[in-house]
Amino acid sequence: MSCQNHDEPDDGDMVAAPPKIPVPEEVADAVRTLLRWAGDDPSREGLIDTPKRVARAWREYCQGYDEDPAHHLSRVFEEVGGYDEIVLLKDIPFQSHCEHHMAPIIGKASIAYLPENHVVGISKLARVLHGFARRLQVQERLTAQVADCIWEHLKPRGVAVVIDATHACMTARGVRTPGVGMVTSRMMGTFREDERSRKEVLALMGY
Ligand SMILES: [Zn+2]
């Protein structure tokens, strides 16, 4: 059995691998305790470096704590040629972790807004999403945080965020129902008040 394709931080070909941070001994010990608790032997060869890898991986999964996602919305463009229709970034893949089990949440998000005089670089919407996703989350809060952040800082006429994700805590444990997706949405401004706008944006998103 091998997981070196995605779990070997030493192979040098990972995209934007973060610099290796020192791992405090108490953190490595905590992972060893967990390995023992899971039923394995942390001193066997294959697990020797696992505590450090797990520790560094968790800093990476939770990188969002080190940033303010609103920062990505600070640079706006006023030259939009009178464009005042929906701007939509569709099916953005993301990963997060649930705060109840620290298990992966894997899904896609669609983020739309109705500009009022100015727009942001389209990739910034994805950056806002990742800034909140790279934390321990519940999907409902993630959805609300992304929408609220865009609403507050971009001040558009409307915001729509729909997130569709599977939760490993549901698919790999507990009720073990693979393939079940959870959909959450938050509509603000025009998308909340006007049913036609809401239907239009949901149709563009493919719902
Ligand atoms: Zn969970």
C-alpha cells in the first residue's frame, strides 16, 4: 500500500509546497497518541515520520487562520463599461475540514454577485472561499461567511453563494452513505428579494 503520490512531502514536485516548519515535540506526541489509539504502533518503520507530516499537513489545511479573506477584495476595478449583470464563478473546487470530526469536506462552490459600479478580479472570489475553507468549518457557516464577506466588502447589489459538498464524517464513518451531497445557499440583496433574479442566478449555476 502506498500513498506517496499525494502524501510524500519530500518529493519536491508539489505545487507551492510551504516551507517546512518545525514541529514541536508535544504536537508529534499527540499524533503518536492518536496512532496508538487507532490501533497501530507509531514506532514501526512506516509511521516514523508520520507525526511530523500530519502536523505540517494540519497547518496547511488550516492556513486560512493566518489570513483575512476580505483582504482579497480590497482591490476593485471601476472600469466595467457599464456592466451591471451577474458575475459568476462556477463550480470552484475546494476542500475544508469539519469542526466536529476534523474530517475532510470536499466540494464545489458557485459564487455570484451583481456589481454596483465596480468589480474584483474573478479569481479573488475563489480566494475568499479558500480563506474561509482552510479552517475547521461547518458547511452552513462557510457558506454564510463567503457571502457576508463579499456583501460587506464589495458592496454589490446582490450576492449568491451555493456550496455542494460531501462530508467524510458522513461517507467514511457514522451512517456511511457515500455519494450523498449537502447543498447550502445564501442569497443577499437582489437575489434574496427578487425571485426572478434568484431563479436566473441558480439556473446559471446549474441548479
Ligand atoms: Zn463531521
